[in-house]
Amino acid sequence: MGWKAAVNVTTVMMVIVTMLAVVPFTCRAIINDNHHHQQLYPVVLVPGAGGNQLEARLTAEYKGTSWLCSRLYPIKKQDGGWFRLWFDVGVLLAPLLECFADRMTLYYDPEMDDYRNAPGVETRVSQFGSTQSLLYLDPNLKQITSYMEPLVDSLQKLGYTDNRTMFGAPYDFRYGLAAEGHPCDVGSTFLQNLKQLIEKASDSNGGNPVVLISHSLGGLYVLQLLNRNPPSWRQQYIKHFIALAAPWGGTVDEMLTFASGNSLGVPLVNPLLVRNEQRSSESNLWLLPRRKQFPPEKPLVVTGNSAYSSFDVSRFLEDIGFPEGVQPYEKRILPLVEKLVAPGVPVTCIVGSGVQTPETLFYGEDGFDKQPEIVYGDGDGTVNMASLLALEDEWRDEKNQSLKVIKLAGISHTDILKDDESLDKIIEEISAINLGLSTSSLIWSS
């Protein structure tokens, strides 16, 4: 999945995709055409992987794969040498794609037990706290790289204002989190920054708790944040958690990414050119199929002489030629995803359904360097239905956990942020929360 969470292939066929402050008083707004004054609980948006701009700069230590990468590209830079690494339409050109993949690649250090950037590459997110870097992946190509702009626009019509009642939490989506006891510098720093942003949003809005809205991978980060802070903190600062298209149990599509690379069907792009970079992503390991949602009797990848279920991921990584992924997967990821702990705050999951989603991958004699034949099942086109609905099974008997699940037929993983029906449902949920009508018991709806 990775950056796939952020881009709508049908509208960005020409775009290569490699890979979810303050108001010193209580705000009130008039909703739609009625005259009921509604309190606005502050909102914090957490994007999916690839859902915000990412900047980089190159130091003297950087050794590019070519003279073009080392000396010439990019031509335009900001003060301090910073440039937009993600997303830049220039990577459509094969030589620049090579530069891009080289700079996006992460490296796992077994001795440090943590991930780091490529030598000589520094990265940062811009405008943390604002929604600006979540609106478009490339501000020069707003129409075809729009991401959260439709959702932000809908929130603004409800009365929300950027950096006052509405905040954004961009992050370096290549990095993930690890199980307790393992260092995870970049991911843990993001969680701390997100926690501070939530506290700031609440404090600057009269102490009102925050509504968290996540997309895709952002939902996994939010759940980890909630469970890594005490109940007293959650009770004080969190009003509600709305998770859009969260891949709670991983995806079969991620196995395709690891095995053969994934260009999302964009023409002119050889998926093998981005495969190594995609394999290096720590967050992609986090999104491999989880055992509880994909039983051992269900083969997810089939070759001429072998089959792989969610219980065979380590062997799968070995056989596709990525043995260096086995240690971090077994030591850092498996313990992290063992249990989806209920956070004790109201949760609403909004998911798409009825969209053909990869369920089983069949590889022929050519091995993993060729794209497989795919058998499809239910889901949102990226995330399998079993993964989208994982919280239903695991929290069904949780007495102190409010859960509402809303399924939207025919809504894809990216369209959930843009489709009118989906946006109406999201705004309806937020309005209910602001009016004090939010769910207080376990509910499933379609």
C-alpha cells in the first residue's frame, strides 16, 4: 500500500506514484441552512502514507546513482537547499525516477535495530499543524494531485478554520512504528509531535477535546498513540476518533508491492524500478497481511511450486529475494500487530466496499519479476474487507468500547476522501459529535 493510499490512479494516470492553532474562545458556527448554533470540537487530520508533501535536501555525503542525480536534479531549491521530494511530477522521466527512488530508500541497521535515510539525504515535513501540505501532493498540479482538499473544504463549510479549529499532522510516511522494546526514532517522534498538537488544539479551544480524523495508515498511527498514553490523557483530550479506510489487518496488495513492485497501473513506469525502494519502507512492512484477518488455510500468493499465507510471510520475503526484511518483520512488526487494543474512546470506522480488491496472487514460471494474475475479492480496491472490518471481530466483546462501522458501497480507498456520499457521511458524523449525538454503544451500519 504505502503511498498508494494517497493517489487516485484514474485521475493521475500521467503521474508516477511510488510508493493516509488557536482560538482563544469556544467557537460556534451555523450549520447548513438551519439556525442551530453548534459547538465545534477541534479537528486534527492525520493522512495516510503518501498523503502529505515531503521535503529533502542533499549533503556532501550524498552520492547519487548518476551525475544527473548528484549534480543537476533538482534545479530549483529553497533556502537551505530544501526541495519537494514527494511529490514531483518530474519523476515521470526515467532518469529522474531513479534519483527519486534512490533518495526515498530507507536502510535498516540491524545493530541499531532502527531505520535511517540514505546517506547524505535529510528529510522533513513542512507546516506541521496546518492542513496545507495535506491538500495537494504537488501545489503546482492541484487538480490531479488533490488529496485532502475536498475533505478540508467540507470542514471549512462547517465552520472550521485552518490552524484555529482544524489542524494537520503530516509525517514521513516511509517510517513506521515498532513493538515495545525496539527503537523507532522517526515514528516515535511523530507520535510525540502529534500528542503535543492534540494538546495545543484542545488548550487553544477552551479545553475542548479533539476529534481525530485519519485516513489509511494514519489510523494505525492514531490507534498506537491512544494506546501509548494513559486513560486519563485520552479522557481529557480525545472526543472521538474517525478512521477512514484504515488497513487494520494489512493488505494482500502489499505482498504484490514487495514481490513485483507496484506502479498502480500508471503507464510508462516499470514497477521493478521502484520495487527496492518500496521494499525498504518500514511502514510497508507494517501493512503486510495480519494473521488474525487472513487465516493460515487461505493462500495469498501462489507460485508453481509453493504457496504463502499470512503465516508464511518470513518465507515469502526470503523467496522474493528480500531476506533483509525478515528480522525487522519478525522482531519489530509481528509483536506490534499481535493485538488491536481498544482505546476506550468512541471510534467510528468509515470504509468502502464492493470494489474489486486483490485477494490471491498467482505467479508463473517467470517468477516475481513479472506481474501476477490476480483473483479479486471484496474491499475498497486497496484494503481487503477482512482488514477494514477487523475491529468488529476484536472489539465485539469489549464492554467499554464504543464502535460504529459505516460501509459505503462502491467507494474506493482514495475516493473516500473525495466522493460526495462519503464526504456527506463524514460531515454528518462530525456534526453529530458536535451536537452531542455521537455513538455511545457498539453499532454496525451500512
